[in-house]
Amino acid sequence: MTGFKINGVDRPAPVALNQDFGALIHFVHENMVNEMSLISSIRVNGLEISENDEKDLAPVILSDLESVEITFAHPREIAEDTLQTLKLFTDQLATLSRGTASQIGSTEAELDFQRLLDGIQTLADTVQSVKKILHIGVMPLINILEADLISVLTDLVQTHESKDLSYRAALLSEHLPLNLELWRDEGIPEMIRSRDS
């Protein structure tokens, strides 16, 4: 590894170059990540990597890499970026929901339904993480949107088990997209405003 940077500044590598990438990442998490500084991105050989890439690269010896650059950010900055991304994500989920409703009964609809449930779980987990980072307490609008989302999801699971395709189609074409659009248009902007208060 010929280059190691933290927030764009050249630094000596904090672990020996005969160690693997996993050892470097472990060191960084143990010694540099705290409640005021989280990893925003990791670039290896100039390319930003995902968590899966990080796992794949873990056994690679550092001397076999050209460069590693780690960017840190304050958790509030990461939360802001995450909320902006969630606005786009809720829109994509609403589109997926309507598309799934239009294909009810097909194999494709079942696959999309599972993708949709996974996406909703990601949305719910991300909202909880952002609320924690931003120290968001009681926000009536957010609480209502969360309760409505849980209610729709409960009904979706029940219709899936009971094979009630007509009610499932209504949930997927109307109720769920409406909730997701309310998140996009009202809930997430409310959380963004709470960041600034």
C-alpha cells in the first residue's frame, strides 16, 4: 500500500503492511470511530467500497493494495445524507408497491413482494437509527407514520397468509404507497428540520 489517507490527508498506515485489510479496518473501528466521528466512506485503490466489498477485501494483504482512504464525518452529517437518500428510497418503494399490486398472483409479484418487505424493513431500521443519532424524541407525525406503516405491514402479512389477493392488491396499490409518500413529503422533511433545531 503506497498511500493511506484520513479525510484526504496522507498518514502513515496504523498497522503493518504485512497485515491484512481486515486488521486495518478493525484498528480503525476500535481506535478512530466514536460518537463524534463515524466512517462515511472507504475507498480502496480509488474506488468506494460497500460493506460486502469490505468483507471480500478483509483477507487481502495491505502491501497488495495501492491505496486506502477513509473519510470520517460527524454522525449528524451522516444522518442528514441518510435522510436525503430515504426520500428517494421511499419513492422507489412506492413504485415497487404499485408494480407488485398490478402483478398480484404471478411469480414475479411474489419476488417483488419479498423485495418490498425487505425494503420496508430497511426503511424502518434506518429511521430508528437516524432518530437515535439525532436524539429525536416524541414527534407526533413520525409516530403516526410509523404506526400506520406497522398496521399496513401487519395487514400485508395476514393477506399473504390468508391468500386474500384483492385486499393485498388494495394495500399495495393504495395504502402502502400513500404511507411511503407521506414519509417522503412530510415525515422525512420533519426529521430533517429536527436536525436543525
